[in-house]
Amino acid sequence: MKLSIILGGLAITLSTAAPLAPRVVDYSPFPLADGFPNPSQEQIEAIQQQALGTLPNSPPPPTISAEGITNLQLIALNEIFEVAFFTELLANVTTGCPGFELDETEKEQLVEILTAVQAQEQLHALSANTALKNFNVAEILPCEYNFRVSNLSSALTLASTFTSLVLGTLQDVIEVFAENGDAALAAQLSSVVGQEGEQQGFYRFQQGKIPSELPFLTVATREFAFNALIQQFIVPGSCPNINTINIPQVGPLNLIAGPDIAQNISTVQFEFTLSGQEEATEVAAEELKLAYVNQQNVPIVEDLQILSIEGQTVLVQAPFPYREYLMNGLTVAAIVEGKQFATAQDVSKAMEFGPALIIIN
Ligand SMILES: *[C@@H]1O[C@H](CO)[C@@H](O)[C@H](O)[C@H]1NC(C)=O
Ligand SMILES: *[C@@H]1O[C@H](CO)[C@@H](O)[C@H](O)[C@H]1NC(C)=O
Ligand SMILES: *[C@@H]1O[C@H](CO)[C@@H](O)[C@H](O)[C@H]1NC(C)=O
């Protein structure tokens, strides 16, 4: 089988064996050899060398809001997850395991990139956890994860997908900091937004896409990011103190089919499972709608058409109005109660199932 990737601006082709079916293993690399998540001062210096820069050394603000604490906890949870992902990806590329083989030059270049990214993510996580400790709040502890990717191109696509969601979520986090008087933290975090955007350009380019996704990146929310992490990557029950993060959990929304712009398929099918008490007929009673968040636009709300109900599991279809709204880049979909929403935060508050992520172009 031939695998084509673009690396360092050069299109290259290499041979690989057919990738193995995704091996489901509960990945638990912590503590890392460099001491993360509790590196000594000496180990921090080594991580900084690899990250090509330092942790911020300006003094933390004297106070923080309760919402600001939730922000820092979510950032720590997410950044530790990213450290795990890039640690495993770096190991896969370095060892050249099936699906991750590269020739020497390309491998050297990708290892250099991923080594810096992995260390930079460690510093992002340490910065959030150090701030929590400074405010006498327990640091967020690592979980176990599953990434379910079996080759380099699907790993880079996954990196791009969660980075899109992070780039949206940090907008919400900054707004929440700003609303609650945590100005110093808002400013510092915007330096991370740019940093993740630089990474995103690279992951997109590797997929043969234009590095810059949209004129105004899709906004997401803390609720979207938290639920996506729990539903898609975290091994259930493996996080020692995730329950200290004050963000509600909802049921997953699985994207089953579509949209496919090239094939002019502008409908989507989703599946979700009602909890014990809920009646599937509630959905039929038109209480639930599908909301889309895309770019910086007012959320789009569509009616659901029920295709099937099996037990508590409901398969629905809804229009995906790509042409009308030019819905490129990340779209976050959620099943909601309600008909009209002014913001992504409003969608999150009404979210019953979600988020599902769709990325076009
Ligand atoms: C990579 O893995 C994905 C998902 O398992 C699969 O669909 C795809 O064909 C694989 N790509 C290559 C180039 O092997
Ligand atoms: C690394 O490779 C293993 C084995 O193929 C796979 O299960 C895992 O999902 C991969 N992880 C990443 C981040 O590439
Ligand atoms: C795509 O679908 C739209 C809406 O159904 C239709 O107006 C348009 O003609 C279709 N385009 C092509 C190329 O089939």
C-alpha cells in the first residue's frame, strides 16, 4: 500500500504495510521519563530546552474567580491529554511501528517537530496546574487514554480535529476570564491560541489542506471540549479528580453519515441514546432540535427527522445547510432543547447530546 504525505512542503510517497486494526489499549504513560506531570526544577529546565522556550516567569495575579478556576482545570485536563497524545505519536514515529513508517529524512524532520510540540504541551499543562496550585486548588491529575488511530495520516487528522476544537474553546475560556475579572490570565492565554494555531497550520498542511482554515475560526465552549474529551479519548473512570471540574456531562452524539460536499450530500445522520428515564417519543414530540455552531455566526437550528428508534437509541437526519452559510472549517453539532440561540454558550447550556465535530475543507 502507498501512503502519500506532505512533509516540509515536499510531497513524498512511501510504502507501508497495511495498518493494523486500531489496537484498543488504555494508554497511561505518566509519569514520563522527564518527570511530567511533576518534574523537578532540573527536569523543567530540560523540558524548556526541548520546548525551545520557558514557562512564563511573571508573577501570577493575586486573585482568581471561581469560573477562572474551572478554566484552568479544563485547560490542564486538555493539555495533559495532548501531552499523552503527542508522547504516543512521537513514540510511534520514532520506532516506525506499522502505519507510522517514514524514510530517514522525513522521520528526522517529524521527530524534531513532535519533540518540540510534546514539550510545549507539557509547559502549557504545567502552567495551568502551577496556577491552580498557586490558588490552593488541587492540580488536575492525568487519566488513561485511547486514541484509536492506526497510521500517521489518521493521527495527524485527529490532531487537527482536537486542535480545531481547542482553538474554539480557548475563545470561550478567554471570554469567561474577561467576564470574571481575570484579565491577566486572558492575555497570557491568547499567546497559547496563536501557538496552537501554528501547530494547526502544520497539521492541516500535512492533510493537503490550506494551512489557514477560515477567516474567523469557529467558536466552541468549555462544555463542548470537556464532553468531547470524556466521550472520545478518556478511559471511563480513569481520571482521579475530573469530578472537581464544574462542567456538566451529557450523552454522546455519534455522526453516522454525511455531509459530503463533493457528492452534494447536504444531510447528516446522527445517533444518540436516551437515558433510562427519557422516552424516545419525546424526540418525536419535536422537543429536540439539532444546533450547529460554525465560524463566528449565530447558531443554526434544524429540525430532526427520525429515521429509526431501537430501544433507547435514536437515529435522526437533519439538513446541513453548507451552501447557504458556507459552512467550511469546524462545525460543532449538538442535540438541544430549544429553538433559538444567540451564542455557542447558549447552545451548550441547552445541549442534551453532543458534541459531534464536522470539518469541511
Ligand atoms: C489510516 O487509517 C484509517 C482509519 O483506520 C483508514 O481509513 C485509512 O485508510 C488509513 N490510511 C492509510 C494511508 O493507510
Ligand atoms: C500509536 O500506535 C498504536 C499502535 O498502532 C495505536 O494503537 C495508537 O493509537 C497510536 N497512537 C498515536 C497517537 O499515534
Ligand atoms: C446540489 O444540491 C443543491 C440543493 O439540493 C442543488 O440546488 C444543486 O443543483 C446541486 N448541485 C449539483 C452539482 O448537483
